[in-house]
Amino acid sequence: MSKLLTSFDSAIQQIEDGATIIVGGFGLSGIPEKLIIALRNKGVKDLTIVSNNCGVDDWGLGLLLENKQIKKMIASYVGENKLFEQQFLSGELEVELVPQGTLAERLRAGGAGIPAFYTATGVGTEVAKGKEHKEFDGRTYIMEKGIVGDFAFVKAWKADHFGNLVYRKTARNFNPVVATAGKVTIVEVEEIVGTGELDPDEIHTSGVYVQKVLVGNDYEKRIEKLTTANA
């Protein structure tokens, strides 16, 4: 059955206030920018957003911050967003900082049906406070819980009508684990191909994880930090 939809607004229609949404991307690379804009326009509030970072002040997830739609942010890096800092310091925004590798594994675990796991990352730091500690082979570990979102927003390069996905280069980043960790996974792509056109060996995410697919156009693909050198 085809999972292809034509309207971003209808794709997110069931998202309500208080939802937990996992969002793919790293910096501004591979972010589902059309879905984020549609969510901004819908205006739902009190969202918990799980993503590596929160975009920049005027793009990506920063648009949701600007619209004061995010109640809690679970992320590994927040240094590129002044508005994020302001809302956190003022008490408007709750923040859970997670080491980057731990965040990736929490998402992978959630997608695999694993409720929790132990890691040595963060032992002896603020990250470990309030978490179960356990010793294995003479080394201390802390327990981290898997993450499952009500929805997952994913950006891929190509897809077929069944939701099998191919990512392009560094835009692959967090998107594959995010795709597995949502109860409802919504994917925006740049190209739809016909049935059988994707070589099974090139598929990064199986369509079994995907509920909705949309084709976007006119992607901005902003460069987060442009560095040039004199010739």
C-alpha cells in the first residue's frame, strides 16, 4: 500500500499539544525543514522535542522556539541558538542534555524495543545524577532509558511508495535511528522512485518503520557555518 501523501499539513494533522516528537538532522544538515515549518504553522504547544540540537535562531527547530511551542528539549548540543539560551535561563524551556553517543543509542534502543541499557559515559558527572549505577567487571555504569516518540520527523533523499528510504551523504546522520524510534514516522524526501527502482542493497531504512512519505521541493539546505579561505 502506498504511503505517499501530498499535503504536509494533513500529514501532521493528528499531532496535538504535549506531543513528543523526535527530529532527525545534525546542525542544519538533513533536517526535515518542511515538516518543521508545517508544525510551526499548526501552532501546537507544550511539545517535547528530541533532536541532536535545536537549529539556529531563524531556521530549523529554532522556528518552534521562536513561536514558543517547545516545553522541553532533549539534545546533545545547544550552542548555536541564542533564543534557546534565553528561554532556558528564564525558565521557559526545560532542557535535558544528553551525551551525543548516548542520545544516538537511546534512540536506537527505543526503536529496537529495548527499554534501557548501561553505559559508562557520564559516570561521575551531572549526567549521572539520579540514575541507577551498576558495576560490571569492576567498572561503573549508569542506566539510560530508550527513547520512543509519539512522532518522528525524518529527512531522506529518495523513497519509494512503500517508504523504503535512502539518505544522501552526511544528511544520513541521526535520521536512520530517528526513523525507527517514532510510533508514527513521517518522512519528507526530495525524490520518489517507482516500485522496484531502489536496489535493496542501497536502502538505509526499511519501509516497515515508515507510516507517511511526502515530497518536498525548493529546499534551502542552509550552511550553518560558512568558512572560506583565500586562494
